[in-house]
Amino acid sequence: MATTHEPAAGTLSALLQEDRRYPPSDAFKAQANWNDPAIYQRAEADPEAFWAEQAKAIDWFKPWDRVLDWNVPEAKWFVGAQVNASYNCVDRHIKSWRRNKAAIIFEGEPGDARVLTYRDLYREVNRCAAALKRLGVKKGDRVAIYLGMVPELAIAMLACARIGAPHTVIFAGFSADSISDRVNDCGASFAITADGGWRRGSKIPLKDTMDRAMESCPTIQKVLVVNRTDDARQVPMKEGRDVWWHRALEESGAEIVEPEALDAEHPLYILYTSGTTGKPKGMLHTTGGYLVGTACSHKYVFDLKEEDVFWCTADVGWVTGHSYIVYGPLANGAACVMYEGSPDYPDKDRFWSIVEKYGVTILYTAPTAIRTFMRWGKEYPAKHDLTSLRVLGTVGEPINPEAWVWYREVIGLDRCPVVDTWWMTETGQILITPLPGITVLKPGSATFPFPGVKADVLDENGKSVPLGSGGYLVLQRPWPAMARTIWGDPERYKTQYWTRFPGNYFAGDGAKRDDEGYFWLLGRVDDVLNVAGHRIGTMEVESALVSHPAVAEAAVIGISHEVKGQALAAFATLRGGFTGDPAMVETLRNHVGEKIGAIAKPDKIFFTSELPKTRSAKIMRRLLRDIAEGKVLGDTTTLADPTVLASIKQQYEESE
Ligand code: WTA
């Protein structure tokens, strides 16, 4: 069972001293999609009616019989309705003037650019869907997608959605082992990848990694391969398995594949995320409710207008890209920027040059990125005209007030509202967030639950804490884009999220409400870390470490990091005959890179002759965290051997 620890207390008091307030300007308020706070009461009075109202923004092939069937923890939204996500994101827009509106404005890292109008997107999605069908993909088959940030990624997802084949997108930074774990867990029978992708001026060999993964993926029948880096001749194609994307789509010609009329609860995708065990969880999202939740939140949280140019800088390999690069924005017929590469290539002003080049009006990024930009200096944004921007958003981790204010002043030129949006892979849609035309903002606070969403902060015993105190964040009512289960493991879904506080969704985040009821998110309270906005389970990294022959035992904890929010520190005990020297640190870091991916490489590795354990042999991570945070050690009386700590502490301090 996962351990939970108290929400961090230090950050808490610092946050509550924050007394700056940013009300919406009169001009912003006047034009906002929602500017009347009565929306909260209206939604609260009848949440199902509220969501049914929002559902009108989606085109349904068949209307629903009931808005919601709720038997904790099983939710069915828009029961009996038929719908198709690809139809909503593409087909319906080509029936209006939007057919020639930009859907995807793609900027490649090397500087190449491509604009796909909704009509272009329609053609490509159809051609891809036709190719998938010819290769044998059927409704219900799982398709694994391992691509960098190129338009083909969105096209492939929409093509899968069109024929009712759930996709599982695997972040392009994941290793071969991570790919095969995911493919095998969901039994995917088809895969889509590219010869490579561009990152910081280099080619990332996606196909090589995919080929290594495929050695242990017996279910995969065909692999479609996008030619992104023109490495066509160097990439070996496996006879009978690998097919070039461009050839397959050429063969499709102008074929149109009618979108399947799918049940509202038909699986749209599976997305793996880290939990408190060594095994990632395949969160299952379904179609109708997900479209309603993402389209509605996208429209009102970002105050989307027809003329906006929306740029979410996340990777589509994570949920933020699924919900706010692909499904939400495209369902809304928005013009979306998609950038392939790194923010510092060729120089540290790349983001700002993209904002200027395309006249981006809404920017959605992560606190880690903002802190990185702060460190690089104001001179980079100052080189560019950022006056097109009108709304700024952040997601993925708590944002410190200093970074929030910098974002508003330096990027938003002190006039754009900043929306700090809290949500998770599991929630599918933004749940705690300001509404920019209504909310008086406080830097560092995600403010209030979205209309129709009910959240609370509970103590250990499940009692709601009074305003001004902290505890565990829970959601007390279902919402349309919520994950329906963990693929293949409904029991884990139930115990993980719905049993700690029966009837409540347990988010795993600490939170506090101030005396005005604003929510302040305080980070994870379980063994999940948030490193540069990426979710990583300590157990995953520990199992990667112990899979190396030199390691007998390992414990991984999160340490605070100025830019990344959190970083990973590992404590390892080596087997006899191995030495804990700098070469071993590198070996183990690389080993974790091979096992999971570069994002999971620990920043620091310490070697200890023993780990602090209870008499029942449980590793006491809490004590390791105390050492790392320089705190006076907590209760050590339950330790089997108290001297172990002194030696670890000394080593840690020497390394600082
Ligand atoms: C954290 C990303 C504070 C939180 C959409 C959550 C945040 C985890 C915020 C989910 C925020 C996300 N303020 N913390 N605005 N947004 N988080 O699944 O700890 O990658 O549990 O989804 O990120 O991460 P995930």
C-alpha cells in the first residue's frame, strides 16, 4: 500500500502571506465568454443540467437518454448517445467557413513550418484512417503511437478515433522497455512511429527505440513509419511489418472513411501515468463526456474566441497535449500552434519568436518552463513583440507566486490574466481554475473549482477542514471527462482513488483553502513525484535501479529543485564487489534512462551500506526526505539500526 505523507507545511505559510490581487480588467470582463459569477450558482443548483447544456456544443449522431449513471466509482455520461471525436474535431468544421481556417500551425524545430487548415486535416485524417483499415485495424483494436510533436501525431489520433480504435500515445522520451510495457499491458496490435524526431538540433532515433521495443511485443502486427528526418535510407524497414506512412497515405488517395457512430462510452484512448507502484496505470478515457469536458473547459478557462491563436506547449505524449492540443481545441474549431522542439533551440528566445511569428493570443505552459525563462533573463522575451497575447495559462505543478508574477509582467506585459489550472491525467479536463473574466486572481492559487465541479479538503479522518487549514484534496461529484477505469485493473482504480475517503475521488494532492476559500495546491502526498511537470513514481525508479546487477537495494525520494520544482535523489546499497564511485553514478543514471527514459534519471545518487529501515524491514523514506531537506530528523525510535542515518546524513551534507 502506498504511503501518504503530510502536505508540505513550509511552503504553505509562505503562500498564505501572498496578498497581491489581480481582478479582471473592465475591458477583459466586458468581452469574456463568462463574466457573470452566477454561472457558479447555476451549475451548482443542477450540475447534470449544466453539463447537458455544455454538451450542446458537441455534435451527437444520437442524443442521450440520461446525462449520467453514477454507481461509485463507475460513471457513464450521456448514456445511450452516439458520437465520434474525429467527426467533432474535423468533419463538422469543414461544413462551415472554418474549412479554410488554420487547424494546426506546425513549427518544426529546424525552422520548417506547415499549416494545415481544417480541410487539410480532414483529408489527412481520412487518408490515415483508410490506411489503418487496409492494414487491418478494426474498431476496438488498440493502436500505440510513438511520435514526436509533428502533425502526423494529431492526424493519427484522430484517424484512430474515427474508426473507434483506442490509441495509446507513448511520450517520445520513453525508452524501449517503457514502450513494450505499455504495448503489452493494453495488447496493442498496431503501432505508429517515425524514423526520428528533432530535439535540440539532433535527431532522436525513434524507430531504433521502437524496433528494440518490438522485440518483446508479440501482439504488434504492423508498424506505420512517418518520414520526419529524411533518414529514409538509414532506417531498416522490417519486411511484412513496417510500412512507410507516406506510401500508405498515397495509396489511400482521396478515400473518405465515414466516422463510426460510437457509443458515448466507447474507449477513446488509454494513457499511462505513474502511480505509487512500479507499474504505470493505463487510464482509460471514453468519448462523449471527454469531448464535452475538454471542449467546454477549453472555451471558458482560456476565454477562447474564433480569432484566437492558441498555443499549448505541452507534449501530446502527456494528457495536457491530448486534452488541450488535440481534442478540446480542435472540437472548438480553434487555430492551434504545435511546436516540435526545445525552447532553447537555436536560441533561448524560440518560444517568443513563435509567439511573434504566429501572433499567438493564448499561451498555456508549465511552471518549470516559466522558471527556466526567468533564469535565462528578460532579454529573450524583450527581443520580440508579445502584444498579441491576451490570456496566459499554467499547468502541471504548483506555481510559486514569484514565477506567476514574472509570467504576468514579463510575458503578459502586466495586462493578461494568468490562469493556474489544476487537473490530472485521471481527471481528463481542468477542474480547479480561475475563469479569467470573473475571478480575482491571487498569484500561486488555482483559485476555485470549475462550475459544476465539487472539491473539498479533508483531514486524515475524512472530515472537511475549516478554511485556513490544509489536508487532502478530494472531488465529491463525477465530471464528464473523468477516467472511467484503469485498463485491465478496475480493482486498482477503485482502491487507488475511491476507497481512502469513500464516495470521494482522492487526488493524491495536498491542498489548503485560505479564509476566502481559494484553493492552494501543495504538491503530491504520495510516492509520486512531479519533476519538471512530469509525473514519476518513486517505485518505478527504484525498480529500475534494483534491476541493475550492482544494486542490492534502493530508495528514491523527491528533493526540492529551484527550476524543476522537484528532482530525484536515490539512495542505493551496492552488492559486494561493486564500488560506489562517480563512474557507478553514471552507470546507474544511464541504466534508469534505458529502463524508463531520460526524464527519470536521478539528479543525485548516494551509496550507503544500508538503508534506514523499520524493524519490519520497511524502508523509511520519510527519514531520507528529512535528511534531504536538512530538517531535524523525525522520530527514529522505530529504526532497526539508528547509526545508519548518521552516515547517510554525513554523505548527503558532504555532497551539498
Ligand atoms: C500536479 C497534468 C499544482 C498535481 C495535467 C497533480 C498541479 C499532477 C497543477 C497531475 C497545478 C497539475 N497546481 N499542481 N495547477 N496541475 N498538478 O497527471 O500534483 O501529469 O496530481 O496531469 O500534477 O499530473 P498529470
